[in-house]
Amino acid sequence: MGTTRTRRRLLFGRGGIQGLSAAVRHRGRHADTALQADVPSPTRSARTRWKTVARAGAATALVAGALAGATAGTARAATSGPCDIYAAGGTSCVAAHSTTRALYASYNGPLYQVRRASDNTTRNIGVLSAGGYADAAAQDSFCSGTTCLITIIYDQSGRGNNLTQAPGGGAAGGPDNLANATAAPTTVAGHKAYGVFVAPGTGYRNNHTNGIATGDNPEGMYAIFDGTHYNGGCCFDYGNAETDSNDDGNGTMEAIYFGNIKVWGYGSGNGPWIMADLENGLFSGVNQHYNAGDPTINYRYTTAIIKGGANHWAIRGGNAQSGGLSTFYDGPRPNVAGYNPMRKQGAIILGIGGDNSKGAQGTFYEGVMTSGYPSDATENAVQANITAAGYSNSSGGTSTGALHAVGAGKCLDVPNSSTTAGTQLQIWDCSGAANQTWTRTSSGQLTVYSGSSQMCLDAYNNQTSAGTKVVTWPCNGGANQQWQVNSDGTVTGVQSGLCLDVTGASTANGALAELWQCNGGSNQQWSLN
């Protein structure tokens, strides 16, 4: 997103139908020609219809393979990845980014690079095996006793479209911050992995890409986000942007946006929404502002899709852990000057707007960009692969991460990183810092900090009445320090049976945490990751 001319920015292969094996063999040769114009002929329409049906069938046929590989257990990787499926559908990946897993069945290279603070040494983090999952143990060993930042997110497509630290742009100076490498732990098929935790001020970019759609040429993209980690800042994006890091006018971007800002466009409910950042507008449909058909969507792991072609684009989304995709918009370009035809420039951004607007937050796990406009059938097959991959925020008896207040899009926070017993907790913009990092233990405690500074989430003075303060206190095994993290998103005190609650349903920084009768409100919804 870029600053409008009248409003200052808020701070805030053609893989063909020859089959999967051919698509995989030729992935690195960059033979995709989907962006080339077809030469009209009397039989073009018939040929196009036949190719569309055949490609859709090829993509759908991959679902069984994807499911078989991904559900066969943790001993082996999937037999196809999302980019294999896109290639079989005739819309090959031209960028493929993930810190959690390989996105091709044959990929055996690095996923990302980390740099440790103790000596500024870097290390590439790869996969456990070809087509497999991130080697998180290698990161843990390398970063032990210090902190690490994610410096590069590698492109798996073979085109070299890696994401690195974003430079300054028209909206904000740079370079941007890099993500804390351990701030977004997750598991995939039972394997520990880490996502990319974007706190405000964090951003990645590549202004010199290869094969990304430009002008009005068609493209598709998907990303998996943490649906509970967002805000109303501008702009948490993944996708196509300007190559000069400036706002170059309407239609010079096409990226997935996720968050609940309402300045330009929005959907139904309170958000967050999947929308398209097309520059100088976040669009949920054909109109400039509102599309009732674009719903609030906040699955813990959310699949978000944007695709666009000549005067046609769509928004799709779903739960990345189960089920299929829904279409929230499918129609013509926005009815505002400058978006038809599009003037895309072909840079890639993550976590920021096209002009380096960097007031947003979110978490990214994987995403791709394609050459050509993918069919719904192809995307449905990719969604089946994603759900079979087994994303989860639990690795057994314990889990560690931020405790997200879903309704506010903020994190449970120890004010000023205090280590004083009895400090009442609050919500605050997520930062990935130690005072927002909670561990759920096998004995039901929620702890913060470590070693001699470790504290437990505590119902003050063993009180069990509504309005009881929730504080930090030295861990003592008491019933008032036992918590149940429930499947419906609530966190209840074992002693009181009351819910962890943001006072007054506030969404403001500094709003206090307390116990209250469980009522299903969004201010009682939490996600630990």
C-alpha cells in the first residue's frame, strides 16, 4: 500500500498436462510461457477450453498423491508439494517462500538463513530430507545461548527471488527490522518449525526479481498466516509491489493483505480480512470500500489467496488445518480509475506496503507466486496439500510462544518487562520479546521468563470472583496457577473456572487482564503460538 495523493499515511510451463514428473523435471529451466500472449486462430477457443479442463483434471488428480504423502507419517515427506500442483495446472510457481517446509517434492536446498547476535555468524537452515520439513534443531543448536534473526528467506523456485531486509521507501526509512527467528514456533506434521514473526517495523523485499508478473499479466498467490496475529496498521502484505519502494500510483501493486484496517477497504464484521493491496487502496471487492461477502477470517492457520488477470481478480481463503476454500470475491477489477489495466512492477514484499509502510504486524509461514491465473481446481488441490501438511501450534505436553488476544490482535504482556511479583498483566502490540513469551507446561502452568526470573500466570491472592486481577507470581504449584487452554480459544483458571479476559473488551494497548465469567466474547479468545 502506498500513501494516497490526498491522504497522509496512517502510522500505523506452462508445466502443461504432461504430468507431475515432467513438471518437476523442468522446474529449474524457467520454460514457463504463461505470460506470453496467445496468437488468435479460429480454433483457439476450443483449444483453450480443452486445456483448461485437462489442466484442472491434472491438478485435481494430484490431491490423492499429496494426501497420501503428507499423511503417511513423519518418516517421509509428501510426494508432491504446492508448486508441483501449480505446475501440473499450467501455472508454475515463480517464487516460493517458506521457513517451515519444502514447497516442491524435490526441493533439498535451504529454506532460510539466520544470523546470531553473539558473533554475527550466519547459517542456512534447510530441510530434513528432500521435499520435507525444516531442520529446526539445526537452528536451535546454532542459536543456543543467544538470539537469532532471519536474514534471508530463500526462493525455492530456482529463479533466485529471495527475500532480504527491506530498504527504506517513500513512506518510511530503512533498512527495516529483521524477524526474531524463534518468535513464531509451530509444528508441521509433528516436526518443530518456525514462522516469520513480523512485528511493526519489520519487513522483507526483493526489487530485482525474475519472472514475476508485470503490467496487466496474470498471476496468482497464496500465503499461510497466523489468523490471530494482526493489527490495523498499514500494511501486512505478501506479493507483487513497486520496484523502487515508492507509491507509483493506482494499480502498481497486487499483493495479499491481512489485517483489520478500515481506511481504504474492508469486509464484514470486525476483521481481520483477506484483501488485495492494489496500491492506494485495499480492496475487498469491486467497490472502493466495502464488500459484505468478504468475511472476518481468523483461523489460527489461515490460507489467503489473491489472483488477478485482465479485468478479473478474486479473493479466496480458508482454514489451513482443515476443510476447503471459499471464494469471497470473483469479478472485475475495482470500479476506480487506474486499476484496469493494472500496471504491476514485479517486486516482492513481505510484511510491509509497497512504499515501505511498516506499521503492521502478522506471522507468515509459507507462500508462493505463480505465472498465470490459477484455476479454482488447482487451488483446491493446493489447499488439500496444505491441510494434509499438519500445521499445529502444539507439540505435545508443552508449547511456547506469544499468547495472542484474538479480539484485539495484541499479545499478553508483562508491563515494562517487570520481574516484580504481583504485576498485573496487560495486552500490547506483539513484539516477540521475552515479556510476551509464554510457555504452557505439562503441569498446566503458563510461565514467562526463565531461570531465576521465571514467573507464573497467577490469579491474584487465590481469588475466584469475577474481576480478579491476573498477575505474575513466582511459580509455586498452587491451583490458582493452573490453567486450561481450551479448544474453543478460551483460557480458564482451574481453581475458579473463570475465563482469562481483557477488561471491558478493550482493544487498546495497556488494557488489563482479569478473570471473568466465560461469555464467548472475542475478548476471551486466545491463541498460544
